[in-house]
Amino acid sequence: MKLKKWTLAGLAVLLVAGGAPWGVGYVTEQHWREATLEVNRAQPFLNLETEQYRRGVLGSEVSATVTLRDPETGDSHTIAIEIQVSHGVTGSLMDFRPRQGWQPEGADWFPDDEPSLTLETRLWGSATLELTAPVMDIDNPERETSLKSSGGLVRIDVGRLGEAADLLVVWPAIRLSNPEMDVTIDNVHMEQSMEWLVGDIWTGAGVMTVDNLTLQGAEAPTMTLAGMSLESASDARQNGERLDSQVTLSLESAALADQAFGPHRLEVALENLDVASWNDFSGAMADMQALALTAGDDPRAAFEQQMAVMQRFNEALRSLAAEGFSMGIRELSLATPEGEVTGSLDISHPELSDQQRDNMLMVMQALTGSVNFSMPVALAEDYPAVRMQVAPLIKQGLLVQNGERLVMDGRMEDLVLTVNDVEIPLPPLL
């Protein structure tokens, strides 16, 4: 009796193990078709079309095309790809490969190994997309251009059914060369984590660092940017109703010929944004950009679409202001041989009561702000290009000399910007 029970249990396990890959393959196909529709709908630059999906029990074969488009010019380039899919008990592994191979026939772009592009999916809604690039050496004698790379890794981990993602990029060295310029990039490292909040709004944090970026022109001195870092963070507050976002760009030093100067820092922040209004504003902005890139056959219909999107944009901007926010350049610091350049900019709008919103005839009429800027006089005296930029500001009194520095001190209130005692009326944003 016990033997019979164990036999039945073993048969059940075998049936599950044998049938699971078929079920996984079915789910993988549905996820693939849904993902291609979402990718095509989300942006106008890349279009993915499935030609054939041949699903088997333990694996599948997919034929597809990837079309890269320039919406502004209408130019496009299509690449045919083949995908080998292996089905397991809990997920699938998809191996992507161009139909014509990774390189033209007879070329030796990848002397050590070929690139690998894979997508691993799980039934519970997680996936990992990974690109492993080997050493690469591409020359184009006709255009006198070349691309050399140490190889690298790009990995995207997606979880929570697409509501969370982690990005990792590691690329030790890249060099681009043409007759006008040689560009060398050393040690690119990027990490980004994201969580979906609502609509098109994501929160998270990330950092990208580059050890050195060198630009060497044919008839210009070599410029090297060392110790570049870009950090970003977005956090939701008040049960996801408010959003704070910050971006910081820093540079250890910039060297031109034999002279180096640094460090430099720029910090930009958006604070206390109403999430619903910000999502509406972002959506309207995206639709405006999409309409600008796509030309329709019916001018009247295109005009009506533009007016509808503009109305959405104005309403979103009005709501964003009424909910209150703060934004600006929290810190600007540039080190130069002549001295430090510093500055800051702050713009804010208070949250309005219901009665104030009803009487809000102008967008951002309660806007307040401040601007401060200071730079060495010697910087304008020694560099003609800088002098040309600041000369009109000096003439209008927006930059005044204070000792050995040129300064700007401004305040904004009641739709009037006062800079160094010079009043500038601001037009209302309708």
C-alpha cells in the first residue's frame, strides 16, 4: 500500500514537472505580447513587432523585428532578431540574437567573444534583462571613425509585476574617434532603483560615476573631466500625495591643457509637489512633445489636438501652483583659477485655500523667490567669451561690482522681480 502511494506521488511529481514547462511557455507568450504592446505604446522611438511565435513544450522560437525611428525626420532602421526561449518549472530564459549575426560577414568586431542579450522571466512577475558585451573594436575606414570598448555589463531587474526596477551599468572603458575629436571615457558605473508611485511618476534613488572623460580635438587643447558624479533621489511623503526630488551633479576637477581647477557642484531640487497635479503636468508635457514630433495629415485635427493638450497643460500647471511647491538651484559652486563662482535660485508658491483657488485668475500670481549670483571680476576681464555674456547684464544693472566681484541679488514678489534695486515686472502665466 505504501509503495502504491509513493508510486502515485512520484507520478504526480513527474506530471507536474513535465507539464509545468508547457504552462510556463504559455504564460511567457502572453507576457511577451503584452510587453511588446506596452513598449510600442509608451514611446515613439522604438517599435517591436512579432513575426512568428512558435511555442513548444520545453522551448519556443520567436521571430521579430525591432525598428528604431527618428520621429523628427521620419528616418528608421529595422533589425530582424531571432529569440530562443527555454521553459523551466518557474520561468523562462529568452536569448536574443540578430538574424544576420552580431557583426557583418568577414568583420572582426568582437575578437574574443560575441555579445549576449538575455531575458529571464519568472511566473510571479519578476524579470532580469542582461547585456554582456565583450571586448569590441569597430572601424569604419570610409568615415574615418572607430569605436573601441573594454566590454561591459548592463542589467535590469524588474519586480512586483513591473512596479519596481533596479538598473546596473558597469563599463570600464570606451573610446570614440573621428577626424575632429577623440573621446575617451573611463570606468562608468551606474546604479538606479525605482518604484512606481502613480501614473508616470516613479520614486527611488540612483548614482552614476565616471572616473575620467577626455576630449581631444584635432586643433584644440585636451580637456579632461575627472571624478564626475550624478546623484538623484525622489521620495514620496504624506501617503504618496507629496513628492520631493533632488539631483546633484559634482565634478572633482576640470583640466584644460596643463591647468586644472575644481571642485564643482550643482544641486537642483523640487519639493512638496502634489503628486496628482505633477502627474497631470508630466502627461501633458509628454503629449505636447509627441505632437511636436509627429506631423498629421489633417492640419485642422492636429490644431484641435494641440489646443486640447494646451488646455490640459494650463489646468495642470494651475493645479500644481494651487497645491503649493518649491523648486530651484539650491547650490551652484564652480572653482576657477580667478576665484569661485557661486549662486542659488529659489522659487515657491504657497498652497491656496478653496476660496483662493476659485478666485485664481492668473497662474502663480502668488509666486515668490530669490536669486543670488557672484563671480570674480577677473573672470569677465580675462575671458572675452565670458565678458560678452555678462556685459548686457552689467549695463542693465543686473550685475554690479562689489570689490573684486560681480554680484546679483534678486527678490521676486507680487509679480515683480527686483534685482539690485532694478524692478522688472513679470507677465502673468495664463
